[in-house]
Amino acid sequence: MTLMKKLRDLFGAQDMTVGSPMSCLLKFSIPLLIGNLAQQMYNTVDAMVIGQSAWGDNGLAAVGLAGPIVNLLLVLFMGISTGASILSAQYFGAKDRPTLNRCVGASLFLIAASGLIMMAAGYFLSPWLIGLTTPPNPEVGEGATAYLQIFFLGIIGSGMYNIISGILRGLGDSMMPLLFLVIACVLNIFLDLTFVDNMGVAGVALATIIAQGVSAMLCLWRVCHIRHICDVEMKHVIHPDKTLMLKIGALGLPSGITQAIFSTSAIIVQKLANDLGAAMVAANTAIMRVDGFAMMPNFTFGTAATTYIGQNVGAGRAERLKPGLKAMLLLGLISSTVLVSAILLFGTNIIGWFTQTELTIQLGVQGLQTLAFGYICFSVTQVLQGTMRGAGETQVPMYISIIGTVILRMPLAYLMAFLTRNEQWPNGQPIALFGSLLISWVLSMLMTIASYRMKFWRRKLGSLGDDL
């Protein structure tokens, strides 16, 4: 095997309709997992640098306060990315190159249109959105507003990276987005350290948008140079296929709504955290950064499930569906268990990376210990929901998310806060935040398993549905 062929096998798009399912999934998922971990480093480094700087817990709380709002306003990109990834995987699996070309063109058009909308909306709505969360003090509110406004001025870079990397993953190429993300992550760390002393929270936001812009341009370069798979033609971008745009929207809308629900509920629960004081907001910020790493295996194998199932459904390879699902569940459970063990063993040290305040560290460790088992449950949820999405069923996962976050988690958090009030915690104890989240994850897993075992969502697959 020549060196060029070895590089093509390692860095090129993966056809998961042939070969051992476990081998295909590992080859695809390992770069994707590393990439997800690198992407999580963006916000984590921001939090660590600002928390250990002269800005301290107020700076850490400001970054944390902005996080759920950033996620809320990114839901449009997330929806487009999901729809584009599913369609790309299916057309790639079916070897339908002309339609794949038009799909990529339509996706690029949607990036530009949605990016301009989000830039304007995010910038002007930032002060109002921060005000809705009732920051624990003016310094936190001002810092969070500055972070948001700068972030949204460069939002198109984040959108371009997320959507184009979604397309590349749909084509089985998870290695190149990883490489670009690592480059951007290193750049982000350097810029964070350069800007933080003079600019504070605004500096880490500026570092993030510059790094995301670099990763976006590299992804655009990549998708324009995989001519052995598809052709990116300007005519497909300027005059996008309206039918394909509607398909992308139809497939991505439930996922976008799901993310919007998650983000909205996070903002509402963030208000509860704010009521518990600045130390709780800072601790919650640190926990959510660690939570992002603990969730990475779950999201990774959920994405792998979508791509693997999507390609094999497109190719009509029914015999590969169930073995692939079993392999993904095994990989998800093993990796989640390893990460949870590390969190339980080194929780104090991990929270200590973000802050030196004893109370904040104590609250952070308590939260991680409460959530630990939930990460293992969430791995099952993500793989099964990713399987359904790959088969074209995106509404069932959305409904489960609505039930888990709106009907269960939010009311439960406020109820637990009310029931646990005492002299030290007049607005409720921290267990209200973390215990309610754990319960919602466990119940969501049970609902996902029950829904997966039902046959109604498989009917659109015809005979292929019998093999899932």
C-alpha cells in the first residue's frame, strides 16, 4: 500500500457500508471523539483562563451565564447541520453524486443566510437576554453581555464550521474536521492568554471567534477539495435546490427544536442558579465545562450512529444495521464508564483548575458526584436516538427531549429548590439543580428505549425496519 493510499484511508471519507461494523465505527469515531473533546476545549479554556485571572469567580460566572444563551441562538445552525449530515450520509451511501452535489450547495447557501440572521439577532438581543437571567451582580451581567455581543459578531465562523463539518461527517470524513479543530483550539488557547489581562471576558470571546473563523475556512477548503466524492459548484450555492433545502429543514428542524428546548430550559434553570448566589453560578460554570467532556462519548457515538445507519439505509444494507447498533452501544457504555470513573476519582482536582475558592470547589464536586451515573444513562439515549435520526426519524427524539427537559426537569428543579430551603440556602439547596437533571436523564433513557422498541417509526424504512 502506497503512502498516499494510507493517508487517504486515514484522512479520507469513510464508506461504512462495507467492512466490519466495529472497525468502521472505531475508525470514524475516534477522530470524531477527539474532535469533540477539542471543540469542548474552546469554552473550557475560556473558563479556566478567566477563572484563574484577576477577574476571578465573577469572570467565571459571566462566561457561564453566557453559555446557555449562546447555545440557544446557535440552534438554527445545529438544525441545518443535522439535516445536512443526514442527507449527505444517505446520498453518499446511495452513490447519488449529482444529488449530493446539490445538497452541499444548498447547505452552503443556508450557512450564509442563517449566519447573517444570527449575527444581527444575537448582537442586539444580548443585553435583554442577559437581563432575563437576573445576574447575581452587575459585574457578572456586564461581562456576560460583552462576551455575547463579541461572540455573535463572529457567529458565521461557528456556523460554517458546524454545518460543513456535519456534511463531512455525513460523508464519513471525521479526521479532517478534527485536524482543523485542533489547530483552532491551540490558536484559541494562545489568544486567550494574550487577550485576557487587558480585555477580561471580552478578550476570551474575541479569541474564540478568531479561532472559530480559522476552523471554518479550513473546513470550507476541505469540502471544496474532495472531488473524488462531490463537486462544490457555485451555481448550486447561488441557486440552491429548494426541495433539498426543505428536506434539510424538515430533518434538522426537530433537532434544532430539541436544542432550543435544552438551551431554554438551561436558561430558566440558570436563573435558579443565579438565585443561589455568585459562588453557585461559578461552580455551575465549572461543572458544565466538565459535563461537556463527560458528554463527548455520548454525542460522538450518537453522531456515529446517525452516519452509520444513514449510509447503510441509503445503500439498502439491512444486514449491517443491528450489528452496528450493538457495537455503538458497547463503545458508548465503555467510554462513558471510564470518563465517569475519572470524574469521581479526580473531581476536586478538576474543579480546582477553574477556581481557587473553597466553597466553589466544594459545590462543584458535589454536583459532579450527583450527575455521574446520569452520563452512562445518557450514552444509551444518544446512540438509540442517533440510530433513529440516521433512519430519518427525527421527531421521536424531539418529543422525548421536550418531555425530559420541559415537563420533567424544569418543574422538578424548582420544586426541589422549594422543598430544600433552609437558613443557609434560603432559595433552595444545590441538589435541586443537579438532582433534577439526573432524574430527567434516567427517565429520558427509559422513554428512548421504549420508543426504539416500538415499530411505528420504522414503517418508513419498509423491509429495512425489520432489521433494526
